[in-house]
Amino acid sequence: MTVTAWLSRNQIAVYAVAVACAVAAAVGRPGAVTGLDRAIDPVLAVLLYVTFLEIPFVRLRRAFTNGRFVAAALATNFLVVPIVAWVLTRPIAGDPVVLVGALFVLLTPCIDYVIAFTGIAGGDAEQLTATTPVLLLAQFALLPVYLWLFAGPAAAAVVEVEPFLEAFATLIAAPLTLAWVTEAWAERSETGQRAETALGTLPVPMMALTLFVVIASQLPRVRASLDQVAAVVPIYVAFPLVMVAVGRVAAEAFDLDLGEGRALVFTAVTRNSLVVLPLALALPDRYALAPAVVVTQTLVELAWMVVLTRAVPRWVLPSTAAAGAPHPGEGGD
């Protein structure tokens, strides 16, 4: 068995070890993880680079023309999610700081590691990659609107464009361009082919490293404010449960195929916490608790992602052979 095959077969165990090591480091040696948050973006960029390398660019070009999936992703994330977020956050509506932090993260669909998790679950990662520019533009345009509706004009006024543009440039555009260059090199050179093959062993280790860096760097922030942010934990636990069901129904409603349906479930569930965190950190002093509220969602979501990479292909949207029944987009007799 090759290293790549072994890692793929045992990836959940690898991720569990990474999470356990991160928790141990953050709890047992908090001083050792100080400043580790500066590594989040570089590690994410490398993870997405090696993820994009697994996507043939001929398929990626076709994905840009799939209007049905784009419509499904937009409707799910910007029509259904705001309703779900509004309902779930009613218990914390009396605390404007916690409410703003929760809305920041719940109203913004993920554009980075969701692609890797979608690929692990057998979803259409290239289709989701092609949709990220639209999701990014839509969330930047609509986040102030929903904040104004749900938390008032003062909350809407703090949204800035820079974190969104920077995230797209560093986490999507640059890794995607580098992956395209690597693929072109591999087509023309044996050395390039060997390099591409070697890089093919990295997706699982890079995901494990990403989990370690994010959890180890952010857990101390959450522990320091746990008594104040505890109220959002049930909200963050409930949100994926609701959105998995919504994504499953939406996949059928838009007649998506199996891979697209799984990708839709993941984009419905996964939020843009690592992109909005800098925005939360830049808020006025009266919102000092908001970053901890955002980070709490990250930690809850990462646990959900490990579960969903198994649950979605096995039970939520199983293949026809596994389920003994047609999946969305395949039809039946």
C-alpha cells in the first residue's frame, strides 16, 4: 500500500490525533502556542494548493458554467441561512456584542477549507471552487444588510472590504494559480510529473496540520472567555444539524448530482470564520468579546467537519450502490 493510499484510508484517525495534540498543547503549554495564529493563513494556502492540484482544470473550467449549482448555493446561503441564523440567535438577542460575533460568522459561507472537506467526503470540490468568487462577493454585499436587519445600523457599519479581498487573493487566487502552473509543468516535464506525484501525498498531512494550528492557536482565546461565550455553543452545535437537512432538501429541489449535492451540503454548513476573524479583531473596543465568539464557532465546526466527512457520504447523500436507491440528480425507475 502506498503512503497516499494509507493516509487516505486512515485520514480520520490522523485528524483525531492532530486535534488531540492541539488540545493538549493549548491546555498544557499555552505559552508554546502564542503567536501560532500567524501561521493559519500560510497553512491554509498550502492546504488549498495541494487540494486544487487534485482538480483537473478541464473540469474546473466546466464548473464555471454550472448555473444550477451556483443558484442552489446562493439560495441556500443567502436566503435560507439568514432565516436559520436569525431564529437560532434569538436567545442571545439581548447581548449585542455576542449577537454581532455570532451573526458575523453564521451569515458568511466558507471559501477555504470547505473545499478540502468537500473533497474528502466525495463531493464536487471543483464545482465549489468555481463558486467561491460568487459566494465571496455575495457575502460582502449582503452581510451589512443582514447585520442591519438583525442587530441594528451600528453593527452594519463595521463591515470592511479588506479582509474579504485579502482572503480571496491569498487563499483562493494564489493557490489556484500556482496549482495551474504546477499542472502545466507536469504536462510538459517528467520532473514536473514527479513533483506533482510527490505533492499528491500532502492533502491529508496538510489538513491535519491545519486542524492543529487552528485549534492550538484559538483554543486559549476561547478558554479565557468561556463563561461569556458559552451561550453560543448550543447555537453552533444546532446550526450544522439544521443546514445538513436544508442542504439535502435543496440538492433534491435543484436536481443536483451526487457530488454537487454533497458540495451543497458542505457550503451550507461551513462558515467563513477564519476570514471574518480579522474583521472581528478590528472591531471597536465595545465589541472586544466578538473574536472569541467567532473562534468558538471555528472549534465547534471543525469537530462537525470530521463527523460530516463520514456522515454525508454514508447517510446524508450516499451513493446509489451504497444506499440501494437513486440520489439527487440520478433519478429512478
